[in-house]
Amino acid sequence: MPVCRTICVVTGSRADYGLLQHIMRHLADHPGVSLQVVATGMHLSPQYGSTWRQIEADGFEIHGRVELPLDSDTHHGMAKSTGVALSGMADAFQRLSPDLVLVLGDRFEIFAAAAAAALMRVPVAHIHGGEVTEGAIDDSLRHAITKLSHLHFASAEVYRNRVIQMGESPDRVFCMGAPGIDSIASLPLLEFEQLAASLGFDPGGRFLLVTYHPVTLGDTTGLSDMEELFAALDHLPEHVRFVITMPNADAGGRGICESILNFVKERPQRSAAFTSLGQLLYLSAMKHCAAVVGNSSSGIIEAPSLGVATVNIGHRQHGRLQAASVIQCDVDRQSILSALHQALTPDFRAMAGGTINPNGTSGASRRIANALASHPLDGLDRKSFCDLT
């Protein structure tokens, strides 16, 4: 079967690459598709682990690199980086000339990629549209990406309905499930001893997997949030240990990183911090942890499929579908500590082990790849606003 279309996948961080990886594999193996990869954002930054190396280690060629300034820790800096990303993506698409651009999520560099492609009349396919995260500016960016896109792959029916509510044609909006769940089903997750050896840190018999990102629409600072979180963690029994991952490159992220490093420095036997664990180590840590703690979407979307309890702090993920295994709490030490005590009880952990994930089951990656390879491209860049009837 001759190659009939070139599909360019844009990835900006360890997080979206972990969700895109299996889709990329299916596309690379498809006889009718030529896969291109553009890496940008945190992938290209030594500060965030230079995770572009993982893309190449997985066997993918990086066809384009769009460098971004990520030194600023302000909203002004995020806005300027978005402008740089828009210009860089335009150059990359001009050189690569893809037939279709695939993006996932809601970050500013992904918004820039969608905007550049749409302005250049290159159809855009978007994964995870229709979701709501009320505590982050990403919420607005996600909806903007939806309107810039031409094919939509929602993770649940309620999200599909929201995309249609925004005027997108129902025959271009598909409920596919969450591709992140595929990694749980397909990756050979590490046993506990292998995990400890790979981390270079002994998590002990019971540990928490902690990830806290800046709340870019919140009323508190990242530093004050971390003070409350760490105060709660310090009240847990000494045998409970902490595996902490660093936040995304967002306004306020630098202060959170410094706070994490100080916390770990003062508790070296009990905690360890990691710039980037990668998909295998992160999901393996999630598999063996006593609970996921913080405000990452992984605690909402992936953790329920592993039967792991989640303590979701604050408003960053408000609006997403949540399994019964997710405990919501406010950003104060007493609320966090109360939620942690609940999550660590045998009864709650047993319930979490049998929870049903509202984001679906495995298979989304193959379904999305098949749709990308087969959906007609003629006239795809033209859209009509579909009114609700």
C-alpha cells in the first residue's frame, strides 16, 4: 500500500509524549502513513531533562525542533514563549509540508502549533478536547485548540458532547477513550525491586507519588501551596516515603521546584525528587505507590486504571470526570492531611482497587491511529459552525 498521507505529531513535554507514544507507534507501522515528529518545549530543555532523547531512544526520528525560551517564571514569559513557538511551528510546517498535524492537550506550545497549522491551512487533529480544568489557563487554551482543529478525539462521551456544543460537526468528533490508559496495558511495568533500583532510592514499604503543578488561575502562590502540602506530608508516620516529580514549565513553576529541592534536601532518607521519570518509571511508581498526591491529570485519568487512590488538591483539575478512587481536598494542610489519612486506610485502598475508570479502557491509541490514517482529507480544513438543535 503506497503512502497516502504525511501526519506530523507535535509533542512538547514528557507528559504528552507518554500519551502520544503508542499512537505514534501505530502510525509508524501503518503502510499508508508517513510519520513526522516535531519536538518542542520542555523536551529540548536541559532544565527539564532533555527528554527528546527518550523519543529517539524509542526509535522515532525527530524531523523538527522548535526551541522555546523557558527561563521566565511569569505569565508575561509564557505569552512571549507562545509567540516564539508560533513562529517556529510555522517554519517547521513550511519545511515539512504535512497533510495533517496531530496535537494533544492544552499547553501553550500546543496551542501555538495548532494556530500555526490552521493559519497555513493544514488540518489539525486534537486529542482530549472538551475537558475542563478550571484552575489553569490551559482550560481556555484547550477550548481554543478545539476551535482551531478539524478532527476531534475525545476521551469520554460527555467531552465529545462539549466539543459538539462548541459548534464542531458531530461527524468529525469521536469518542475514543484516553490513550494514556494504553501504556498501563502494554508497558511491562517494573516490579518493586526493579523500580527501587531504577530510581536509586528505596521507597520503602509505603510511599506516595507526588506531583504538583502551578495553578495558573489560582488565588494562591505556588510557594504557599507547597508549604501546605509539605506540612501535611510531614505529619504522616515516618515510614511513609515520598517520590516527587517536578512540575511543568508554567508561570510559578520555578518556585515550586526550589521548594521541592529544599524539602528533599532536609529529608534525604524519606524523599527523592525527579526532573523526569519517563512513562515506564512513572507508571511503575504509580502501580506500587500507596496513593497519588497533587494536582496532575495522571491522578485523574491513569491512576484509577491501576486501582490506586488519588488525593487531588485544589481546583486545577476541577471539571474532569473523576472515579470513586479520587479524593478531592482544599489547599490547606488539614484538608490535605485528612484526605491522605482516608486514602491510606485499608478500606479505601481496597475500594480503589476495584474502581471503574470513567475515562474508558485500553485501545484508544489504535482507534485514533486508524481514524487518522483513513479519514478523508479533502476539504477537511474548511469547517461550518453546527448549531445545536
